[in-house]
Amino acid sequence: MSKNTEPKRPIVSSRHLAQGEGWETSELEYGMIIAYNAFSRWMVRCMSAAGRVDLTPLEILVLHNTNHRGRGKRLNDICFLLNIEDTHTVNYALRKLLKMELLVSEKIGKEVFYNVSDAGQGLCEKYREIRERCLLDGLSSLNMSGDEMRKIAADLRTLSGQYEQASRAAASF
């Protein structure tokens, strides 16, 4: 067969998961794997360009989530919004961000609420500026409308629900 008539092969991370029906799911999973790793790398490098070279992807997500809407958030709120079960990892990130003075905490009753500090707010703003220059400008070459981007985001959220359900089913095996 010539190059132009060869059948397209699926691009998968694990051939054994791409056999039989549903091989397309393995192709989608591989896309999610490389997108997740690229996104993690991007967050760290963008934050580094903003002036903090010592933050992990989780810490960056926690910082941005805590900054979201300018309202105090509890550990459980952050875990819920980021869909993270392991509260210990988020708690560690919060402690690190507090120590770096990017967050402040306030105890109200039995609950601890976290807010970004002025330094944390400034860092988030610098990250936003670098994101605009380095990422958003490049995304325009995809020629996707805002509606198309929102559709992809909605599909990813729906897909995450399917993986959540499957993880509950797998836990019962």
C-alpha cells in the first residue's frame, strides 16, 4: 500500500487495552495522558516565568482555586472543586502555600478558611498575563470558537463522571 492509502492506525499508549470493541477509548485515554502531562508542565513553567520556580502542579491548582472568586475556601471545598479524594495532598499544598505567604488562613468556629494573600494575588495576576501572551495567543491558531471550547470542556466534565462511576464499579470487584 502506498503511504496515502494505508489505513490509519490508532495512536494508543497500551496496545493490549486497544483490542476489540472500544479501542477508540484507549486512543482517547492516550490523548488525555499526554494532555495532562503537557498541562502540568505548562503550569509549572508558566508559574516559573511568573517568579515562583518551587511550586508543583497541585500547588498551582490549589493557589488558583483559592484565588477563584475572592472567597475563603475550606480544605474540603478545594478538594471537591478539584475532584481530589486525597485530602492529605491538598492539605500539604495548603501548608506549603501558607509557609510561602501566598495564602492566609482564618479559623471561623471549627473550620479553617484559606484566602490568597496580596503576594498570592499578585502571583496569580502575573501568571494570567504570561498565560495570555504564551498560551492564549497560540490557541487562536486552532480556529475554535468559544462555543467549541466550552463544548470540549463540557464533554471532559461528562467524561470525568463516567470515569468516576467506573472507578466505583471497579472498587466493588
